[in-house]
Amino acid sequence: MGLIQIIGILFALFALSRVVLQLKKRTMSTNEGLFWIFIWVSVIILLMFPEFTSYVANILGVGRGVDAVIYISIVVLFYLIYRLYAKVDNLERQITHIVREIAIRDRYEPKKRD
């Protein structure tokens, strides 16, 4: 096992521990936690058994295992970007709604000045 594999496994274990900690504190939803646990366990497995990437590459019809990992990573990153975009868009809508409600309330109930 090479040094880069050991460092990668240690980092993935650290990240996995953070996910578990967030799940225990309930600062992350169960679905998000399961997604990240799947990601980090997959990283650990791929680092421990790098020949598995060649097997996946053959199934996907890609030349090398590393290429398959890169392609899959790009797809996952696009999905995560989409999810972030959707959440930001939802937050913007909520903020706009709250600001409108406050503006309407303040129009009919002026603030008392000290």
C-alpha cells in the first residue's frame, strides 16, 4: 500500500467520522448522511482495492480505471452543484417572502419610535 493510499484512507476515515458526528448531533439529515457515508466508504474501498476501478472501467467501456473514477466524480459533482443551486434558489424565495411579509406588516403597523 502506497503512501498516497494511506493518506487518502486516513482522510476518508476522518471525513466519515465528521459525517457520523453530524448525524448524532442531528445537524445533517439522514438522507444526506447516508449519501456521504456511501461516498466516503466508496473512497476507502477504492483506495484499498485500486484494481476494482479497472473492473468498473471495463463495465463502463472506459480505457482506464482512473478515467472511470474521474467521469463518475464529475457526474456526482454536477449533481451536488444542482442540489446547491436548488437550495440557494429556495432560500432566496423564502427570504423574499419574509421581506414582503415584514414590509406589508410594517406598512399597516408602523414602528414606534423611541
